[in-house]
Amino acid sequence: MRPSAGRPGHIACAGGAPSMRRRVPTTPAAPSRPSSQAPAPAPAPSSPSRPRVDGRLFVRGIAVLLVSQGFTWLSAAVITVTLPHYLGSANLGRYAFAVALFGLTELAADLGIGTYLNRQVARDPSATPRLFTAALVSRLALGLLAAGVLYVGSHLWSVEPMLQLTMDILCVNVVADTLAIAGVVLNGLFQIKWIAAAQASSKLVVAVLVVLALRAGYGPPGVALASLGGALVCHAINCSVLLRQVRPAFTIDLRLCRELVVGGLPFFMMAATVILYSQIDTVMLAAMTTPSVVGWYNAALRIISIPGFVPVIVMSVVFPALAAAGASARAGGFARQAIQAVLVANVPIGVGMILLPDRLTELFRYPADFVHSWPLIALLAAGMPLIGVVMVIGAVLVARDRQRAWTGVGIAAAVLNPLVNLFAIPYTQSAFGNGAIGAAAVTTLTELFMLVMGLRLLPAGTLDRSVLISAGRVLLACVPLALVAWLTRHQPLVVPVVLGAAVYATTALLTRAVTVGDLRAIVQHLVQRRSEPAAAA
């Protein structure tokens, strides 16, 4: 599981560009001045107002994304089952390699603009029309350049025809993802329900197209084409929703384009380090082992990613909330709530996956050689809660403008990960015939390193003893869960899952990892209707 896209970097206005925190002038109220005065300025492009950021918005946003998660689960399950079955470990490894290169190209095409735009829209919604137009122009230019480099480079490299066609389709996807700017703006405006609808629709389309492509024998190129189709559906929904709320500026402000690119560079540096250490292991495995080993590793990552929705959902809501809250006391409260939500959900899931990796590959009916994915699932599952907490810490540091120090941590992780893998992959390949064991272990250790360093960077008072106490209570509640899962591991998978969930729900209440008051507040936020108008936080 690598939900790195949710990990924001840090930003800084630079180069003397005009500050994007300045509000776009809006039409004033009827003046009480004499008529001889200058007339009011022409109306600016329509701009949405900022909703009030509170617990209700936080809970309802997460709830909406959880509802859409059912469709994402269905899609992920279909893809997780079909890819290894139809492609086999070798072709799955080749496809994973192409996707890793695609991820690096996407990073270069975005250049940090998306995360910077998200934060600026959350802080100043009135600037949305100008920001949206400038971001589209900047992202399109960068996307064409990055896709061109990947296309030319892959053809000069003279890869095998099937892999070449796959990468050509992914080049088109890089350019099409320019429209992802619409989803970024909606996220900054807290329009979570539309983002959830777009994501759910996209996932269903991808699942259907993947099955059709694989059954027709199109292999990795067919999967890449299915991914492109799903992306276009997602972008179309987000664009149609956004254009009903925001009238873009129809003039291109080159100075603002420059500000977006320059302002996004610190985000790019942070994202580059995250993408590098989250994708470099796949590239290193491809260079140092066999395609089958890469396939085993990719299969484990896909299984881990199925329950990895919690930190992604939490980050979709908490990042714009933290950006709007800034350095206020509410920011610390949002951070603590987000970490508690990640721990309560992801720790028990991680425990179950560590204990039952064989049952998961059996559930998805993987071919026999995917038995080598079992230790990889267990090692990666241990890092699931760490990833979520690190994502929240990164969001807090972005809101507090601590980008330089956090980027330094990311650079250190990006250097540490491949350096250790230089020894870990060959050693585990020689000792166990599975170099991915080393890559999985190093991935989790890298997340631990990021967590420790991130905690050291947090401003004083952001987190307190309550977070440590909550973590201890969650771990204590997972002890009976682990015992039940182990004792029933030979039963049909539904038995340890259902019994473990029931035991964990009970012990979580007994240990006060979750309180009755927490549940009552969640229900209240979900059912109550706000009578007062939305106000700026």
C-alpha cells in the first residue's frame, strides 16, 4: 500500500511572484457614497465561499468517502483477483515496472502544483477562478513535456513490443491527468461528496474494463487502457461539477502560472522523495531479480492496498481542514482525531493480515507460485498504521509551513531506502530466493524512520499524551483479536474475520480505544442538519 499521493509536501512563495493569498476583488455591496465617485469594479469570476470547518464537516466528509469505498473495494477485489490470474507473475511484474515509470512521469508532470493548489484554494476560495485556469495551463504544458520524454525514452530504449505499447498508453494517461486539477480544486473547497462519486464511478469503470481486456487477451496494454478509461470518467465528473460552481478566468495569467510552478516546487521535492522511495524498490527488483519476483511483490502491494483506504479518506478531509485552520488550536485537534481514526481502523486490519497472509492469496485464488507473496504481505501490513500516521504528520507540517525540514526528512528516506535495498534485495534473493522480502522489510523500516523524524518536527503542543494513550489502548484491544484470528486460522476466512471484528469492537469499547461518547458524537454529526449558514472558519 502506497497512498503517497496523500502526503503533502511544503510550499513557499518565491521568486517575487505575486502572493496567491491575496483575495480576488469581489463585487461590493450597494455604495452609500455620492454618485460622483468612481463606479464599482466589474464582478470577478464567480467564486465559492469557504464552508465552516468543524467536527461535523470532518465526520460527514469521511462518511461520504466511506460509502463510496464500497465501490472501490469491489473494483480493487476484481483487479486483485484478475491481474495475477490472467497475467501471471512475469507479465504482472512487467506491468508493475511500467506503472512505476508512469508514477515518476506523473510526478514530473504535476511538479507539486496539485498539492499547492489544494492548500491555496482551502485558504482563499475567492481566488479559485484564477487559480484553476493557471493550474490547467501549467499542468498541461508540464504533462506534454513529461509524456514526451517518457515516450521518446522508451522508444530509444527499445523495450519489448507489449511493454512498449503499455507505456505509450500510459503516456496518454499522463496528459489526460491534466484534468485532475478539477478534483484538486473540489477537495480544497470541501466538496467531498462529488469527489467520492467520481472516484466510485471511475473504479467501477476500471474494474469492468480490466476484466473485458484481460478476457479478450489484451494483457498489460489492455489494463493500461482500462486505467485510462477510468481516469477520464473521474475527470469528466469532477470537471462538470466544478464548472457548475466556478466560472474559470478566461485570461491566462503567466505570472500566476509561474507562481504555481515555483510555489509547488517544495511540494514536488517532498513528493519526489516519497515516490522515489515508494517506487524505487520495484525498479531495483526488476534490475536485480526476475520478473516473477516483481510480480510477487506487486501482488502483495495490491492486497495491502485494499484496506489502505482509511488514511487516504482521512487525508482527503483533514488536509484542507488543516490548511484552513492554519496554526490555530483547532489544527491540533484535527490532527489528533485523524491519527486516532487511522490507528483504530488500521492497526486491527494490519494484525489480521500479518497472521493470515496465506488465507488472502487463497481468497483471491492466486496461482501456486504466489505463495512467495505471504511474507511480503506480513511485512508490508506491519507498516500500514505507520503510513497513515506519517500522512497526517505531513499534512500538519504543511499547514504550519515547515516544508523545508519535512522535505529534508523525505530526502533522507529516499536516500536511505535504496541504499539499504542494495544489500537487502541481493541478500534475501540469495538466502530465500525472494529478493522482495528485503524490499518489503526496508519499506516498513523507511516508514518507521519517517514517523520518528516527523514526530520530532511537529510544533510543540500539536500532539499530546492522549495520542500515545490512544495508541496503547488500540494495541491492547488487538490482543484478543490476534488470539482469535490465530486459533481460527484454519477455518473458512469469514470465521476469523467476523469473530475477530466482534471481539475487537468489544475490547475497543472496554479499553476505551473508542468510547460511547465518540460513537454518539459521530451519529449526531451524521444526522444533524446545520441551520445556520456556512461561515468562514
